[in-house]
Amino acid sequence: MSEKIKVDGSIAINLPNVVMHLDLKGFPPKISYLKSLLTKLQELGVTGFLIEYEDMFPYEGRLLQKFLKTVASLGFDIIPLVQTFGHMEHVLKLKEFAHLRELSLHSNVICPSKPESRMLIRNMLEQVIKFHQNIFPLKYFHIGSDEVYHINKCRQCLQRNLTKSKMFLDHVKATADFVKKISPKTTVLMWDDMLRNFSIDEWKDVKNLSVDPVYWSYGSKEKISHIAMYQYHKKFENIWIASAFKGADGSTATLPDLKERLLNHLSWMVLIQNYKFGGEQNNYSFKGIILTGWSRYSHTSPPCELLPVSIPSLFLNLLLIKKFKDGYSLIESNDLSDFYNRNMINDISRQLRCSKLLDIKDPEVEKCNFDGNDLYKTIAHCDEVTEDIATSIEAIIKNYTDFEYIDQNIKWYNKHLNDLFLLEKRMMKKLSAYYDRNYVTEFSLHLRLHHLPSGEIDCLIGLLVSMFNWRLRGPGFESQFINKGLRLYIFDQKRCYQCHGPSRWRRAAACRKHVVVTKAREHKRLDSRSITTPVLPRQHGGHTSTESMASSMRLRNYTRESQQQNKVVWYECVL
């Protein structure tokens, strides 16, 4: 949004619902931390919470009930979200439900044509709805239904001779009708993206679908389909919109991009402030906005930005929405920075208790004093350290065979390895204030495996050790990194089976053989087989999953360039 930002300060946006998304899947914050946010969120205009439980339900049972009662007693609405079509990996990954997949190789979409599928979905819906009805009347319920990438693919679906759009509508209607059957006064919400590209003919099939669509868009400049908006206006009673205060800046992002997140919300506010449908004189009143805050892009993806470090983004955008709702005299501006400096900078700096005004061009969030700032500083420091390592790796690998660089590279490795270990220890301590132990461990592992490009630091360490093992028999170097859970690359298969620790021999968790043919600067892996495969479960909330950490824990294979044009055999020892 580099062009002039035009706002009408005399018009207050009618936006009854301002809902914060709590994405608990695989990474729920401590309930004590969530409780500590309630008063401030209410002050900033939050009216409700969209709670996406996924594999976390019932999330410690009584503890969750107590939290929900507290939330309801403060006047917040609670909107449970249950995925009912796409994004069903947390169910379809399990052996007993794998046969319900639309495609056997993909666990994200359920087959809508199998009677067992509808039975499973209804059981899930009934459990969640009744759980909440025992605490308070359920005003809204969200059935997901976004990003259903595989429709009408399996044999059973193809035999129904339906179009993809008709099959999608039939399933969503059956789901929404079931919610209304067991909770008649509940309004059903759904994500809109599967409806967005319907043709005019396909819209003719949309009949008696009792839902409110939620038009989501997380970009810095909204490209809204006004044709879709018009169809929603004709077919449905209300339209919601959805932005993102976190979880939209990359699947492995660690900190939200404040500027991008502000642009996303500002473009939405500017759009809806004077939004009119053709032939109507009055501005349309959207039912509400959901500020999404994704913890993962999908069930099998690694965690992205955490809630505590995303508070600056959340508070900033809630302040923006509040100003538009209150009809605050916003000043027209030449660009985003100008708009922010004229309308936002003082308020957000005060809310975050910053020691200096928070500049949107180069926000020094570390100089603020919000709950979560210590963790923010730690993760920001981790980003700096890993970026420094990544920029150094290429040069080190390029020169690793030159003896004059050996000592220099070993010193570099020792320094950075020590920095990473100290940083990881510090981060786990900071994380423990907001998350339980299992999630702290996973996030630390995620940073170790995903921050550095293609695991090059592991490859570098292995090459140094295998090439110059005779130089590394000094005091404890080898046992130091072996004992830290890193990979060891060696040419001796026997040593791969029994890797040496600081005081004893122990068996490696996995040993992989690699056969590489090198020619000039090209290399090709011809063979890789796992001799022993470790079991890497994730445990949380009474559940155990061996698949959910697959993306974070997946063993990676590396190849080694050689100066010679011959076959090289080496082994990857994973401890």
C-alpha cells in the first residue's frame, strides 16, 4: 500500500464482532497465560475467541472448562472450530481412520461419500458442541471447510456423478444442518475460499445453506473478489472477514512482520469503511472480523510464530480496528509510515510500554516491556545467530579441504556450536513460562533443524570430523558434539553402529549408508537405506502421535562433493 491512504474519519465502521483466533493445534499456551491476557484484550475491543482445538480437545478437560467459564463470565463469545472436510490430518493420519481419506496418500481431506465419514464428523461435532453447551449457550460454531484440495477423486465419489462444487456443497450443507439440528440457535460459520471461485451456474446450486461465510485474506493489499462478495450478499444472511496477526509470513517464521500485518488489517478497514453493493445506497455492515493467529500451517507443519512474541502485532491491529470502529478522526496519509506516525505510533508505544516510540519501518520491539518480550528478544537473537551461521557456511564448505583453513574452521565451529547450545538452554527456560515441557522441546528442535538452510551446519560438522579426525583427537572435541544429539558423518561403518560418547560406547539411533558418484562439481546419490529407524513420538494432552512431528524430526540425507571423479561411500550416524 504505497499509494495515498484515504480514510474517512467521519464514518465509524459497524463491526459488531472482533474475534481473536486461538489456534491450539499441537502448540497450546498455558491456560494461566491466556487468562492473563483477557482484561487487556477486552480493553482493546475483542468480543470473542475462535478456538481451534484440533488434536488438543478436550485440552485437560476440567482445566479447559474452568477457563471457558472465566471467558464467558467476562462477556466474551466463544466460537469452537472443528475441521469437517479439509485439514483433517489429525484424524486421518490414524490407522483406524486412514481408509476414509479421499486419496490414500493424502491425509488432509476426508471422503464425503463414505457413510463412516459423516458418522465420524457428526461424533466430533456432537462431542465439542455438548461440551460447550454444558458451560454456556453456543451462539456461533465454525465448521472450517477451507482448502479442500482433493474433491471427487476416489472411486466412491466418482460413482455419484456430481460436479466438484455440488459435492462440496452437499457435504457442507449436511454438516451445517447437523449442527443446527443439535443446537438450533447456533449460527454456523465457514471459511469462504472454496466458494470464492464458483461460476454463475455453480451458484445456482447454492440453496438453503445456513451458514455465514468468512472471507479470509492475509495479504498486504487485499484483492477482493467483488463478484464473490455479491453472491455471498445474495445467498447468505451475513458476511464476516478474516485477517491475520500472525501465522501468515511463512511456515517457519519465528516473528510476525509488523509492517505486513498492519498493511493487511489497514487494507481491510479501508475497504469495508465505505463498502456498498451495486444498487444499494447504504454501506454494508459486515458481521465481524476474525484476527487469525495460526500456530502451524497444517497439522504436520512445524510451529510458526508463537503467541507471546506476536502480542505487538495483535495489540497494534486491535488498536487500528478500534479506531475505525470508534470513528476516530484518522488523518489521510501519503503512505503506511506516514499513516502510522500520524495515527498509531503513540498509542501502540504506550500499550507495549516501549522506552522509545516504536518505528514501523524498523520496529525495535526489544525496547518494549510487554509480557513475552524476554522470549521475543531470545528468538530475535536466535534469528541473528543462525543468519550469521548461514552466511558463513558456503565459504567454509568451499575451503574445507585447504589445510590453512582447518584450524580457523574448527574455531568457528566451536564458537557457534557453544553459542547455539547456550541460546537453546536460554530459550527453553523462557518458553517454559508460556508452554508445557513437550511443546518447549519441540519448538527448540524446530529451530535447530529448520533455521539453517538444508541442515548445512550438520553437513559441515560431519565433513570436518570425517576429513580431519586425526586433528580432532584433542580434549573432548568429538565427544562434545556427539553428546549434543547432532549427526556424525564418517567413512567407517563399524563406528557408525557404535559411536563414542564422553564416557562410554553407545548405539546410534540410526545409521544410513550413502553411495555418491562425483564428477566435477556434480553429485548424485545412488543409494540410501536406513539400517535402524528411530521412533520419534510426540506426546501431549494424553495423546501420542508419531506422524505429527514428521516434518520437524525427519532425518535428512546429505551428499558430499569430492575433488575426485570416483565412488564415495560414507555413513550418517544419528544420535
